[in-house]
Amino acid sequence: MASTSSGAHDNMVQTFKYLMATQFLSRGIPFVFNSWIVRHLTEADYALYAVQFQLFVTCVLFLSREGFRRACMRTEVPSYNGSIEEYATRLVKVAWMVFPIGIFFTFAGCGLVFWLKDLSFSDPYARAILINEFASVKVTVGN
């Protein structure tokens, strides 16, 4: 019994080491790259990178997900005899709507930025907006 307990302890220590390493890498690598990028930006470029693009992505994701999230939170699930599956099925049937709504708001937001700033596809700012648009669609699908 002592060897089983020791083996479980060693396994837990090994798992902790892997978790610590993945947390360090998942937080450390973006920190290093963001620090390196920020050191090479001008004030105007930093404002664009840190504020405008973040605001664009946040608005798109908020508008595409928030209504569905609130609807899920307000759903009353009865606590009697297995009808939870019925409500879960209803929610899953509606969950697919997040993707087309996200694409709609992404393209609408991108079109609005292009229209307000009078951009063409050859502008570097326009290309950056398009990259952020595709990243927003990916985040909408991935989460």
C-alpha cells in the first residue's frame, strides 16, 4: 500500500511540473513577444495596437455572444425527473446561432471601420483590420 501511495504522489508531482511548465509557457511566451513588439512601436502605433484593435475585437465578440449567454443564464431548469436533458437539447439547438451572428457582426464592424475611415484594401491599417476580423471569427468559432 505504501508503494501505491508513493506512486500516486510521484504521479501528482510529475503532473504538477507539467502544469507549471505549460502555464509558464502559455503566459511567458506572449509576454516576451508583446514586450518586444511594444518596444519597437511609436506612440501612435501603440495606441492602434493596444486600444483600437482590442476595442474592435471586444465589441465584435460582445455583440455576437452576449445575447446568447444571457439567454442561457435566464433559462429556468426544472429540478424534477430528468428534464434537464430536454433543456440542454434546446440550448444546444440554439448554440449554433453564435457563429453566424458573430460573422455578421464581424463583417458589419469591419465594413463600418472601412466606411468611416475611407480605407482601401491596399492600406496597411485596412489589412490590419482584416487580420483582426479573421481573428474575431476564429475566436467566435473556437470558444
